[in-house]
Amino acid sequence: MSSACPPSACDTCQASRGHLEKLGLRLEKWDHVVALAGNPNTGKSTVFNRLTGLRQHTGNWPGKTIARAEGGFAYSGRRYKIVDLPGTYSLRSASPDETVAREFLLFGRPDVTVIVADANALERNLNLALQVLQITERAVLCLNLMDEARANGLLVDPRGLASDLGIPVVPCAARSGEGVDALLREIDAVATGAVKCRPYKLALDVPGLRETLDDVVRRLREAFPGLPNAEWIALRLIEGDRAIADLVSSGEIGRLMDDHAALAGRSPSAPAAAAAAPVAP
């Protein structure tokens, strides 16, 4: 993160604080898009309801029968659209719900991704957090269920965790509203660039991998101009991820780019090849 003090670092900070306005279903225009990601049973929906006022727009994800929940809130004069992603344990999983979450993070490119984690089970929850940090520079970790962690005698060091992960970390108990104001300040700071994240990235230390990876990335970008997160997709191809390989070889990845860009209010990508040649080495 930047050397600047994160807004949630000190509860006594006298810096100006914004005011939350829950917009519910009023989503005509927005300034920033927030994705809400996390394992199942972390209280993610409670966080969503706290921010949007217990109201949400529901529909289906493009080409899927899986429900999509959206809501809105305004803070510090800016309007935010928040998308509640299906609960997922890993971005590498292939279940329909987890595929939807992965595709929006990859191709929707939200302005901020809030990773909701259970403070009682950090070792399990941080697996997803580390994966999300491989594909976005703008994230906030919401340590939810802190009330339960305290009741269980667990001690969590949010500042130490923020230093290790390179992103803001906010302790919360969303059911009671504890920490929600601090979470809003961090979302706003990351979205506007007031706080610059320096997310921890897993090292790629496999001999010869870089040369192969660069070649696959080049071929992906030639086939699909404007493809976001091309390096992450290239790694999955090299690993033999059949689902990703099918999206690339069929050209379906081009449609996903445009569909998720539209959901996030972004311009569609440049026209992609209807059927690209396989690019896996």
C-alpha cells in the first residue's frame, strides 16, 4: 500500500468521513463498481445488505441460470454499484457458481474487490484472497465475524495482515454494523486512488516458465485484443485447465469479455475472433 495512512488505520482520525446513503435498487448511474467475493458462510450477504439497505436487484448472469444480486450505495458524493458474487472457495474451481465469480473478476474488472473472510477461519479463507490478488491491484479484505472470533478467544492482527497482503484490512461484525464505516472509507479510498494497494503476488520461480508464459500471453492478445488478465489465463492454459482452454479455442472468451464489461458499465472489447486457434503450448 501507499505510505499514506489508510482511512481505517485509526478510529480517532479526524479526517473527513463520508456519509452512507443506501440506494437499494436505484442503479441508473454509478461512478464505481464493487465486487463482493468470499467463501460461502462468511457473512457476505450481510455485508451486502448493510451497504445497500436490504434491497437488491436480481437477475441471471449472462448465459447462466445462476441468480445475480446487485445493489447500490452512495458515499462521499460518489455512487457505487455493488455486485454480490456467488460464494467460492477457489478461482480454479469449475462449479457453475464458482465459474461465474471467476469470470466477473477476470473480465468485469471491478474498481474494488471486497474479499469477505471469516475471522475464525483465516487459513482457509486466505486461499481465495491470495488468488484474487493475482488478478487485481485494487482490493480490500473485510475480516467479518470479529465478534465471534473474540468470543472464541482468537486474536487477529489486522495491521500486520494488511502489511503482509499489501491491501487494506478492516475488522468487521456486519450483523451489528461494527466496522462498516471503516470498510466504506477503505472502499472509497481504493476506488478513488487515495490509497494505492501493493498486493502480494505469488512468485513464478519455475525454470523456463517466463519464456513460455510470455509467448502464450502474446498469442492470446493477438487473438483477443483487449483481453484483461491475459497472464492469469495463460497460466491456466499452461497448467492444462480444460475449462479455460475450451473458452479460448471456441472463441467464447470474447463474448464473456463483452458481457461482463457491459455488466460493469464498461465499453465492450474490440471485436474478438469468432473462433481463435488454440494458443496453449
